[in-house]
Amino acid sequence: MIEIREGDLKAFFSAPFEIYGEKAPYVSPMFGDLKRFLSAEQNPLFNTAADFAFFTAHEGAAVRGRITAHVHRASNARFGQARGYFGYFDCSDDGRVAAALLERAEDWARARGFTELLGNFNLTAMQQVGIMTGGFENAPYTDQIWGPPYLPRLLEAAGYSATFPMSTFEIDVGASTTAGLLGKGQLQTLHEEGFRFSPIRRATLGQRLEDSRLILNESFSDNPMFVPVTRAEYEFQAKEMKWIMDPRISAVVEKDGVPVGSVIAIPDVNPMLKAMGSRLGLSAPWHLLKHRLRRRRAVVIFQGVKPAHQGRGLNPLMLAHMLGQMQRAGYENAGGTWIADANVASLRQAERAGARPLHRLHLFGKTL
């Protein structure tokens, strides 16, 4: 018999470990981070505790699955939707378990007047997104999602349809070339026009993160599903990033001293989290030291240019700069968060940089 429990954080955290096993590519956020993500008191995404719920499926002593149900009020207001969201959907290959979890999330959404349910969102479009539909053998980078091949089948059996195709990518930093990114004389022209790179150092991190947030909101304003990120939300999400940032591989682009573009990249901490079991323990300092000495993978979290300066080559310039910095810092591979199939310009830039597809993702939705 499948039992659904609400609010069991320990079971929610342990579910994917029990279901997928140690050899799976899945990597969990730290237990402490997951706890604050699912806290109305700490997460500024939620107005009250009534804005979300999380559930786990149990069979006897075993945890068989988990799911969140939540609302992104700013998204519904911006796009005129009555939509609920599900996230963190991890499940054993059992239609009974999947159906029980999804039905509980659907009931939660219906009770609040929502007419559709869509996911995965962990917990917004600017965080981990989608259900993996390809590339299952490839280990995820930080901020990339991973799930087993059977999840799409379980969702379809429960009446969900795939939509909004996306891909993540990986670049061989050592073999990358900027030749396909920048036109002849373009670099010199941009410098002559007063564009300069300003590194994001720990002493200036607070201001640079705010510069990046404003650039993000302006540069992504026309992207599908994008909702402007508040300062509180941005700082909440960046909190976990501050202790792992490598100032060599992030920068703000300024024109005459005014921020106009930004690229934020961080070392991939997934290998460290995997080794730690995503929990703090006595061995955590050793794992952190080992990570800093051996980090070879990085991930691009965000890259954008203010609309007034788009179309001038700044985006490829920033990518070329970042890849060069990564090469000098000893990184071997770089991953990127999702790009929608509809974003032709970003896909073309990834191709020109020599990126290869890593994971295939879709959202799955159902009318309630």
C-alpha cells in the first residue's frame, strides 16, 4: 500500500538516494539548502506557507518518491495564468507511486483554483527546470537537473504531455576556440568604443551581484516564462554560491564605467556534493579543500546584455573572455544551464563555441 505524507523533510531529502542508488548521476542540493528552499520563512518566493507543499510516498519502511506542489504568483500575474507547478519529482519505476504523488499535487492545485499543473520547476524557471528526456548517461553540472529514463513514461501514463523542449550543453574548454564567436576586428572595435571587463571579486561581490540582477531582468525580459527576479530572491539564490565562487571566471562588462553586461560562472560543485552525500559532516572541510585543488569543471549560470547594447557582439565577446579565463585557471570543461529550442540566437552561439548537447529536457503539463 502506498502512503503519502506531507511535510516529512528527512524523507523528502532521502527519497532520490533510496530510489536511484549511489551509482546514479543524480546529485542533491545540500540538506540545509533544501530545507531553506522549502521554508516560507526563508524563501522570498513564497508569500506564506500556503503557497507550497511537499509530499513523499512510502511503502512500508521504504521511501518510494517525492514531489512539491507550489505557486509562482509573479509568473501567474505576468502571464495571466491560473497555473500550479510541481517540482522535485523523483519516483521509483512504479505507476502506482507516480499516480499517488501526482494526484496529491493535482488536488493541492485544484483546491486553489488552478486549471493546469506544469513541471518540473525546482522551484522557478530561473532554477532547475524540466524532466530529462535524453542524455541520461551524462552527469549533471551544478544547477542542472537529472532524472531516470522512465520518468517521462510515468508522467504520460498519468495524463501529462511533453512541451517546451530544452537542452543543456557542455564545452571542452581546452579545445574551445573563439574564432567562430568574434568577427574580424570586432574585439578591437568594442574596446575602442569603451567596453571593459570588470572582475567580480569578493570585496565587490554584493554590488556586482546586484548589477548582474538588473542586467538579468533587462536582458531576459522577452524570454518565454521569464519573470523579473526581485533583489531578495536573487540574493537568496546566490547565498549558496558565494562560498564557492571563483572570481577569475565571472565578470561584468562596463561601458564608460556603467554595467551593461554580465557573465556569471562558478565551479561545478556536484562532484564534491556527491562525495559528501550532500550533508555537512566532519569530513566536509577535507572535501572542500579537495574540490578547490582539483576543480576542473565549471558551469555558466547566467550571461546577458542590456537591450540597448544587444546585437553588437557583446554576448560572444563575454563567452570568449570567460572561456579564455577558464583555460588560464585550469578548467577543462564547462556546462551551461538550459536553453529552449525557441531561443535560436543562444543555440547558434553555443554551436559556434563548439558546445555539444549534454541533456534533453521537456516540461510536462496537464489540464486539471
